[in-house]
Amino acid sequence: MSVPEAIQLVELACKATTAYQRPDLGARLRQTQRRLADPSVRVLAVGEFKQGKSQLVNALVSAEVCPVDDDIATAVPTVVRYAEKASATMVREASDDGVNGNEPRPAQRDEIPITELAEYVSEAGNPGNRQRLTYVEVGLPRKVLAEGLVLIDTPGVGGLGSAHGAATMASLTGADAVLLVSDASQEYTKAELDFLAAAMRLCPNVAGVLTKTDLYPHWRRIAEIDRAHLRAAGVRAELFEVSSTLRLQAVRAKDTSLNEESGYPPLVTYLREKVVGRADLLDRRSTSQDVLGVCEQLSTTMNAELTAQQNPEQVQALVAELERAKSSAAALKDRSARWQITLNDGVADLTADIDYDLRDRMRQITREAETLADDADPAEVWDQFAGWIHREVSAAASANFIWASERAEWLAGQVAEHFAADGAAVLPDLKVVPDPDGMVRRVAALERPQTEMPSIGERALGAMRGGYMGGLMFFMPLTLIPGLGVVAPFAAAGAAVMLGRKAVKDDKKRALQRRQSDAKIAARKHIDEVSFQVGKDSRDMLRRTQRALRDHFTRVAEELHTSLTGSVVAAQGALRSTEAERTTRITDLKAELARVEMLAARARKLVSTS
């Protein structure tokens, strides 16, 4: 059964909720309809600088949509999705706070000519994202995108081993698949392997793409080494070797053999079957679960009435039992319900723990960075110093966000268990709720301090200044002492040399201390920026999880309470029925239950045929 059939099944279930006067169940199904109406399957292309991410996206959609050049780097995420005609839209960041007394500004969408895309998404056209764009969306009429595939070309700002790479972690929870793009010039770096291992814990589908095989004759050897690295690291990710240049040439020439040589057919098959196909399966599973839940609520009221009609002498006992269940269902909606307390306390504890964990990790890095800055001259070892900070900050931020995600999933399971125990209801499996509009955030890079090493002329000037003052200090008193006037010039010259050297050493020491201080300030500023962004991502994820769990279980409790209320009314009404009315009603109820069971059977088939 396909997704169109799932949509048809939901429409049939909506008609049933209308016929049986259950608008609350209809609201649940309308959410299901909205989910099915948006079949987007998000695939992130991530990687270091100049590895071929943009060209990979271009080759997958057979169009030059993402700007590609040796001197152009992607500065803003580019989202490529299906559209009836080619179009491009830039989306500006929403304003959280009012400016000058104005209301907060929502995200702004503006159409732009697709030919001017480079002016908005590239570092050359939009340096540092000065236009404050969240992302640019490109629509294309391509068959590969028609089933809902959405490709996202992410910026490589700072590389995977940087704070920007760590910020990418927040986007992985909202992705259906991640493609780590690395060219065939060298084997996987430690940063890439660490990123793959982390991505496996946050995203259901992770694969590696080895690009530019047409440029490097030894790409097969590199592929073998990369696979060995993946096995050694315990990363179960597929690796695809591709040439985007050959793929685009094959498309233009309509050359099937050249297309096979490009290596793209296996990658496209992977995206279609394991990514889009898996998302389709998950959609059908959740749809089946929603429809089965509706059928269960409908049949609860019917079964209660049927039991009362068939056994009128047991109505009082049945009503008493239903009233107890109704009271329990009402208690589930109360703020003092166990699942509510577990959710609220759990989120509060998690927020505090995660914030403390992040601060502790970053403070440790700050202390070590300051020690390193004190032990060397930052001007001489800046590249190594900055690289170390990038790696440590990225590892710490990634570990914190992954830990937050796993703890949030654990909390969701605890809340579900407590609700199911108190409400005696079959509940869907819950996972951490991703940010539906989440994109890779820009994190300010570690800026190199502007202090420079003193030049030879500056050092000579300092020596002359110190020597002159020192020589003058000795010469003047000696000339005033009788008999020492002859030796005064020699003593002054020696003093000038000695104090000149000391002045040079003091200036050098002060300059070094200034450079060390500037390096510490730059490191603290960068670490604070990362802490702010990663901390916000973790807290946002926890808030989304809390709201999703609260809304879901509250809705289920309300549906259960409504069903039990209807059951009580139906059971009490059975006492007032005549024998003839009872016989007719029993026949009708059995027929209605059969129709509901047919609907439930179709919902179960939705999954069994996958």
C-alpha cells in the first residue's frame, strides 16, 4: 500500500469520525493529513571546504543550481526541492525581539532570479552572510525530487572540526539522511570520522560520498583506506565513489555508459530506496497507528453499548466500571498526573544538567587554552593553537548535544511508560522531535588577534630610547664628580648598552604578554559564542520535545475521557430500551463494529504490505 492509499485511508477515517460525532478524533486525523501532504525527505550534504558538496547536489538534480568555483565557498544553506517550474526564494532570519519598540519580525520570504543565486548563497556574493539569510530555497521540476527528496547544500565554514561543524549537529536531528562529502585527494581525517560516528547517533541514514574520482587516479586506493577506517571506527556507513563532472557530461550527452562510470546510479538508488523508501515506511507506520487509535476509541463506546444491550442486568456494574475508568482518564489531564510531573521535572533537570555539562566542558577547554597561550608565543604557533581549540570545542559541543538528544529520548520513553501505566492505553513510540525548519547555524569563527611581531626598526628604536636615557642617567652625575669626568663617557656608554638591552627585553616581554592576553581573549570570546549557540540548540530541542509530549498525551487523555463518557451515556441509555429496540440496536452495533474493524484491518495492512 502506497502513501496515496494512506491518504485515502485517512480520509475514510475522517468520514467515520464525522459520522460518529467525534470531532476530537477528527482533529488527530487532520494532523495526519498535514503530515502526509508534506512528503519532504531532508538530505544534508556536509563536509569540509572545497570537497564538492555543491557540485554533488548539482549532479543529483542534473542542473547547475548551486554556485561552483575554485574561489567561491557556500555561505548560506541551499535547499533544493521539487517544484512545477524553476524558482528561487531567499528566507531571512526571523527576529526574536522587537527593535525600537516594534513587534518581532517573522521569517521573510522573497523571490529572486535563479540566475542570481550566487549573489546570495556564496561567500563572494554574501560574505559572512551579511544579508542575514537563513537559507535559500530552489525549486526544480526534477523526477528525482518528485517523491519528496529535499537536498540541502550546507556551508563548509570552519570545517567539520570547528564550532560550525559542531553547530551542524543540531540540524542532524531534523534530517532523514546525511551525506558526508570528501574528495578523493586524501583519506578520511579524524574530524570526518568523528563526525560520521556522531551523525550515526542522531540520524537514521548516514553515508559517505567520495567525490572528484575523475581528478585523482588513485581514488580506488583512497576508497579502500576509507572503508578500513570506517570498519575500525565501528561506523556502519555506506561509501559511494562519484564524479560529478562525468555525471553532468553524461546528462548533457545523454550517455548511459558515461553515467554508469560517474558512479551516481548506486547513490541515486540508495537515496530512492533507503532514504525516501524508509521515510515512506515511517509515514505508513505512523498513519496506521493513528487510524488504529481512532478505531479503538470508536469501538470502545460501541462495545460498551453492545454489552449493555445484550446484558441489561449487568448495566449497573458496567456503568460503575466505566465511571472509574472515566475518573482515571480525567486524572490523566490534571497537572498532578504522574506523567505530567515526570515530564516537567525531567525537562527541568535535563536543562540544568545539559547546561552544566556544556559549561564544564567549555571551562576546561578555556583553562587549557590559557595554559597553552602562556607557554608559547601565540604569534608563532597560532595555526596550531587555533586548530587545537577548533577540535576541542567541536568535540565538546558535539558530545553535549548528542548527550542531550539521547537523554531527551530516554525522558520521552519514561513519560510514555508512566502514561500507559496510568491510562492503560497503547501509545506510539516517541523520539526526539526535530526542528522542522532547522538549518545549519553560523557560528563566529575564532579570529586571529591583530597584534604583530615588532619589526627590527621598532626594536632598534626601543633600544636607542632605553640606552639614551640610561647613558644620560650615568653620564650627568659622573661629570659633576671631580676626577671622574674622563671615565664618564665610557661608563655612560656601558650603561647605555646594558639598559638598551634591558629595554629591548622588557619591550619584547610586554609584547609577548600582550599577544598572549589577546589570544586568551579571542579564545574566550569564541568559546562563549559556541556555548551560546550550542546551548540554545539543546534548550530548543528540549522545549520542542516537552511541547510535543505534552500535546500528544493531553490529546490522548482527552480522547480517552470523551470515549468513556460516551460509553457511560450509551450504557445508561440501554436500560430505557424496549426488547424490540434492543434487538434492532444490537444488529446495528454489530454492523458498525464490523465497519470499524474493516477500517482497522486496512490500517494494519498499510504496514504489513511494506
